[in-house]
Amino acid sequence: MTIQEQLSCPEYWQEFLDYKIEKQHLSTREQKELEEYIVEKRYLPILACISECGSALPLPFKKEVNKSGVSKKRVVYSFQGDFNLLLKMLTYLLFRYDHLFARNCYAFRRHYGVKDAVRRLRHTDNIHQKYCLKVDISNYFNSIDVPLLLSKLAFLKSEDSAVYDFLFHLLTTDQAIYE
């Protein structure tokens, strides 16, 4: 089943809701909003837009926020309302490709995070003779080479072309609403 098909299936939305509740990712208000969103199937018009007219998607909001602990600001793009909920669900479904990541990549992984990294380090032979490097790349998400990223996502074209086209549009649009 393609991701686009899963996005239109109420059972997958319920699975997503159950996961968010189990992991305590939702406030009471957010849970109520998501439950209403699912019951009312408000994702269907957005999916139709993605399928038929990717260029009619909403523009992201762009704002600068203070970076924690320093005077620097970072640029954040976000979507709001129903479209944002659909993006969260899409992110949830994209974890099916988690196995494609390197074993030593711990960022944004489901069931594979910081505790796993520490556990792996603790069981490394001669750890006292090794070094660890933590990198904080300035403006990381805004400096990703989009054509390179799209080339890495190209496998989606044959598996789920609508989702690839949507991601292509999302990553290449150069318009935003400034807050």
C-alpha cells in the first residue's frame, strides 16, 4: 500500500492517534483536535489537493526564533492547522524507510535514539581509547542541498509518485509567509 493510500485510510490515522497517545506526545487539547480531524476526515481535501494540484498547497510560515542559550536566531518554517496535521501523519508513515539510514545515525528515528547511542558506546571495546564528536551544524536544515536530498528520495518516484511530487514541491518552493 502506498503512503498516499495510507494517508486516506482511517485505520492508519487511528494507529497514528494511538501511537501519539501511547507516547504521550499530545496535550489534551491536541488529542481532541486530532480526534476531531480524524472523525471528520479533514485530511481528504488536502490529499485531493496533493494528488491533483501540488502547486496549490499552502505556503509555509517563516519566522526567526531565538536559539536556546545563545543570541543567535534560527529560521523556522512551519505549517498550520489541518495541513500541519497531515504533515505529521506523513512523517509518521515515512518511518517505514527508517532501515535505509546508517546504523550510526540516531537523529529523527523511531525506536532508535540517544539511549541506543549511549548503550552502543558503553559496549564498545576499548572505548577509553576512542573519541566522540558531537556536531552542531549552523543553520543545518536550511543549508541542506535540496537537489542532493531529492536524488536520495528518487526511489519514491516508482513506489509512490504522488508523495515524491509533493515532497519535491515542498522542498523546492521559494515562497513563504513571513511572521
